[in-house]
Amino acid sequence: MAVIIFLVIAALLVAGGFLMSFFWATNDGQFDDTYTPSVRILFDDEKPAENHKPL
């Protein structure tokens, strides 16, 4: 019975840690830009500079 209580407490601590990290990421602005990732694939990439020297 003591093992079950220990596992429940450990699970609650881990879940609380994940919840705190989610709130930290939300307050830090991690999820502010929801538009750009969906259209990033549609933008053309810049051409790389061709200033390389031959070997």
C-alpha cells in the first residue's frame, strides 16, 4: 500500500512539473506566433551567395 501512495505522489509531482513548464512557456511567449509556422513553407528561400572560391 505504501508503494501506491509513493507512486501517486511521484506522479502528481511530475504532472505539476510539466504544468509549471507549460505555464512558463506560455508566459515566456513561446506560443504567441500561430500564423507564421503555417505559411513558412509557402515562402521562397533566399538564394545562397555564390562567392565561394574554387579548390
